[in-house]
Amino acid sequence: MRSHYVLISFLFLILITTFIPHFISFAHLSHTPHYNGGSNRDGMGKYYPYMALDPEYATPNKPTQITFSVQDFDGKDVYGIETMVEIYQESTGERVKGFPWTVRDIGDFNLYYVFPYPGSYEIVLSVANDDKMVNHNQLDPPRSILSSITDCNCQRVIFNVNISDSWGLVRNSLLAISILTPIIVLGIVLGRIYYKRRNQTLDAIPEKENLKYIIMLLAIAGGLVHMAIFPEHGSLQIYYSVFLMAAAGAQVAYGILYILINFAGDSYSGNNRKYILSQYKKRVALNLFGLIGTSVLIGLYAYSVIIAPPLSPDNKAENIDAAGILAKSVEIFLVIGIVYLIAWEKQRVKKILVSAK
């Protein structure tokens, strides 16, 4: 049994070490910018800037929101700063758009631009050190060295973005493959083991074996979906990050425990009533863990799409998307399977105990 705990602990360690960088708050951005956006590690003077595009996989000739969040190095909001934003096309070095020096009531602000062509662009954010030393409501002349602060009492930071017609589709396709491939491979492996056991033993395969295999796959599939949606939701609040990873880890661990228990064979053999009851209680505890946990996840999702969830950054209900529908569909089927299996286990143990008298 100790090896089981080692396996689960190792899995949890992999999850945490893989995703711990995302636990760092990305200011007040609507999503974790893992492609077009992010932050400048060195900051800019006394400020720490963040930037993100929405949609993140922006395409040419469509409106794109550019979100900035400027904070101090303690992660606190800053007020009354004056900014200038420029957009340069990397291939030509030409400034294609400029937003003049503007006083911002708060360091969080949005700008909008339609990128004309696919390719790489450089977004330059300038923040004045002293708003009395800049040209209010005007643009500075374009520069060949974008980071240069010559003749400007300001600090500058450059964000590189890429505009593409197809990269969003490529990313979504890879994400779908990353979710489906482990599920399909695990399903094939478990199916082969199942049929091998059935063909090599003279005894009948334990009852409801198919249902147990389905529960394993559904639990692990639910966990993988939560991992997949983590980048899009994790940055809304640090608590969302913890919740999503805890849910994913619990679901995957639940599926693995089911695999281990199922491969252990029939726990109700023999006539020892105490042993049979002990094994039954363990299975009931595992099933209740899956049932309660999954029901809570379904309930929280329903709550979040009807009412703004606690600590929501914009105090709005969550949007219903394909990933959410997929995750909840998997979990609903999982709940149905667990409820049926709990009822069946109860009836089965009753019959075994009666026959063991």
C-alpha cells in the first residue's frame, strides 16, 4: 500500500512543479498571457508593467484589445501616471500606431488596435518620471532604438507580440490532442488488460467490471480537462489557480486509486465477514470521495455561470464555453456511474454476507 501513496505523491509533485510558475499573479489581466503578453522582469524604474492581448491569439484585420496593468514592486495599484504607447512593425521598423501621452487615473487601462498584417510587432510602453517634462496629448517622434529614453524623462519597456491567421487554431488543436491522447491511450491499455484477464482466467470477470473501467476514465478525463482550462482561468485570482489544480489532482488521483483497487482483484472472496466488511467500507469511502467531490464541482460550476463567483475580478458570472460543457458532461456521467456502483456494491455485499452465514 505504501507504493500507492508514493505514486500519488509523485504525481502531485509533478503537477505542482509543472504549474507553480502560473501561481504568480499576472496583475489585473483577464487571463494568463502565456503567448502574447506577460511582464518585464526588470520592471521600469519604480513600476512593474504587465501586458496582454485579447484575444490572445490575435489575427490581422480584427479588433484587438491591448490591456496594460502597471503596478509598483509591492503589487499595489498606481494612480495618476502618464503613459505613451507605440506599436512598431518588427520587419520594417516602422511605427504603425501611436497613442499620445495620456494621464491614467489608474495603472490599469485598455487600448484598441487592428493589426493590419500577420507577423511580429513591438509594443512600447512609456511611463513618465515627471508628467511636467513630457508633451501632454502628443506623440514623441519615432525612434530607431525603441528602448532609448534620450530627450524623454521617462521609462520604457518593450513587449513582443505575434499576429497570425492560424496559430490560434494550431494551439486549440494541440490542446485537444493533449487532452484526448492520454485518455485514448489509457483506454486502450485498460481495454487490453481487461480482455487479457478475461481470456486467461477460468473464473468469470468480476461483476460491473466495465463500469469500473468507465469510472476510471471519466475521473482522469475530468482532471485533464481542468488542467487544460487552467491557463485561461488561473490568473483571475490566485485562489482560482489553487482550486483548479486541486480539482485536477484529486480527479486524477481518484482515477488512479480506482485502477489500483480494480487490479487488486475481488476483495469479497472468502467467508471472513470482518474482512469483507472492511473491504466494503474502503470501497464505499472511495466512492463517496468521488461522488461528493464531483457533485461539489458540478454545483460550483452551475453557481459560477448563474451568479458571479466569490472573488471574481469583474463581479460577473462566468461564460459557458466548450471546455466547461465537456468537463461537466464528464462529471455528470461520473456521478451517475458512482451512484449506481454504490447501490450495486451494497446489494452485493448483503448477498455475500447472507451466504457466508
